[in-house]
Amino acid sequence: MSDAALPIDPQDPTATGPHPPRYPGAPAGVPDLDTWQEAPGNRWAFGDLAELVPTATISRIPTAARAAAAVAATVRLDAFATELPDLERRLEATFTDAFLVLRGGEVVAEYFKPGFAPDQRHLLMSVSKSICGLTVGALVDAGRIDPARPVTDYVPELAGSVYDGPTVRHVLDMQVAIDYDEDYVNPAAEVQTHDRAAGWRRRRDGDPVDTYAFLTTLRGSGAVGEFQYCSANTDVLAWIIERATGSRYHDVVADLVWSKLDADRDATITVDSAGFGFANGGISCTARDLARVGRLVLDGGVAPGGRVVSEEWARAILAGGDPGAMTSEAFTGAFPGGSYTAQWWCMGNARGNVSGIGIHGQNLWLDPRTDSVIVKLSTWPDPDTAEWNGLQSALLLDVSEALDTVG
């Protein structure tokens, strides 16, 4: 990749277009916080206000009844009483909000912290990446995305950036060398600039106008073949999805994945000022619905509403990626044979465990040996430390092993 000045002005909201319209017939850039109450933007905004203004839910269930339901459903861990008598204590010690074990089609254990209801959505953080990977897989299977093609074949606006050269497959497997600091507590890190562009943090002067623009600013050698975890890669995949389909990212996820799960609830995703979904970390859903995502992978790519990805795609996730490409010592220290493929972490252990993983303790953990899905949604006080990861991994492995003897 060249070090020449980027051809895209990150302050120009029109420079990265065309993008799927937020509503049919709207002029570019309309509506926004200054114009949403005016025609023609109000024709869209009055029905989709949650994309522009923070929105609270007025529940159909009385507050007292919701609280009682949450308390009543707090603990159902009897299946592990013999093998893991301290499971509830360990869940509490790791700031668990929701925990669910789905074996085959049966929920064998659930835990919800006091006040957190079973039908309550929880932020998935980077488990959202695994859902994006499945969406890419569905489009690859349909012949609409070719993973061997360069990224810039789909998004020419990324010419001159670090993505000028790597293929879709390199991005999918996080094998692009990028100048991107994923230190979540460093205000100067690129991940925080990324958050600001996506509307997750307060903007600063000079920040890219939206996520599309931010992605065009990324630099680096662009060397491929070695793992480097970078949240920007997932948003590049979402941009490719939009270009391949002509639809907004969240609508494609709905059509190809979520609508087929027989989900209890709609999921949500945060969007930036351009309406671009924060694919790398912005999805929220219930624990039970997230378990359905894991179930479709174990079931060879099939969900109750039909096929999501091919059996080959699902099997490839469970088989794992290239351990030789994995350079994260923090990961290989715990899982020496570990790898990363298609936006999923693969433990490389004898059980064949695979997981979607998010900071602050989010896991969609698959245990093929017992045909089980384990969901753990948490709020660790720190984003990502060796101590928290060690406690979480040990708990998930212990639950997996206990399932060997749970009837």
C-alpha cells in the first residue's frame, strides 16, 4: 500500500458513497439531527426515530411484573449441581448478566442476574463479528461475494488505504497488517477514534464524519497472512455486504440470518450518522436468541427457517483456521492450537470448542462434543485482561466437560 495522501476526504460525508439510502427518496445526508422533523426527512424519521435519538422502551408488561419475572427466572442450574456445585458463585464472580446452556434443542441451564429478564437484550460487543461472518458466508454461498477477490473490487473508495491489496478472505480471517491500536482504554488508540466515528463516544474536532470515512483513513503495511485482531475489518466486511447487495447492513443480516432463527425478539444494532450499522460490536439480543445463532452452526448451517450458510461453511468454522497464522500470544498461551477463521475464535483443543468473543465478557461458545451451545453475557469492570479471560475460559471449559456427564 502506498503512503501517499488518501484520496478520500474523511470530513466529506458524500466522499464514500454511494450507500444504501436510509429511506427511499431521501437526498444525501438527510435526515439528521437538524433536519429530521422537516420534509422530506420526516417521512422516514417519524417511523425510525431510534436511529437518530436515544430511545427508551415503554414495556407492554408492568414494571413490577417484569421485576418479578426477572427474579423468578434468576437461577436454574440444577443440571450442574453435582459436577459444578460452585457454578452460581463463579457466574456471580465474573459479573454474569445472562448464562444459558442449550444442549441439542433443550435448555438445560439458565442464570440471569437479579433484575435481568430472560427476554432482555444484551450488548454482544464483538460476538457481533461472528454474526457478520455468517452473513458474509451466506453471500459467498449465493455467489454474491467472492472471498478471493480484492476488497477494492467491492469498495473502490478504499483504494490507497491499508485495504488496497488484501482480499475479502484476508479481512474475514483478520490477516491484514494494520496500524490500528485495539487498546480500549487508550484515548489515543484507533479503536477509540473508530468508536467516535460510529457514535459510541463523543466526537472530537477532526474526527472522520462517519464509519465509512474512518475506514478510508486506515494505514499500515497491508501485509497479509498473519493474524492481527482489528475491529475495523468487520466494518469493512459490512461495507462489502452493502455493496454486494445494495441494502443496508442490518437489513441483510435480517434477511439472511435473523429472520431464519425463529427468534423470540428482534435484535438491534447501533448506527452512525450515516445509518451504517456498527457490525463489529453493536448488536444486542437476548441470550436465548444468541444461542440460536450457535445452534445453526452446530446444525450444519441450517436454522428453523431454512439454510443460512452451506454445510461446508459451517464445517469450516468448526474445523478452525490456520494455527500457523495465529500471532496472539495472549490467545495461544491459553489455547496453543488456537486459530481464527470467518470472524470466529477456534480453540484448537480436543473438544473442538469455537466461540464468538466480545470484550467485558461476552461469549457464544460451541461444544461440538456434546452438541451444546453456551451463552455467557457479562459486564466485567475491565474490557479485556488476562485475569478475566482466564476465569471466563476456565468456566466455559468446565461447563463443557460437565456436559459429558449431564443427561
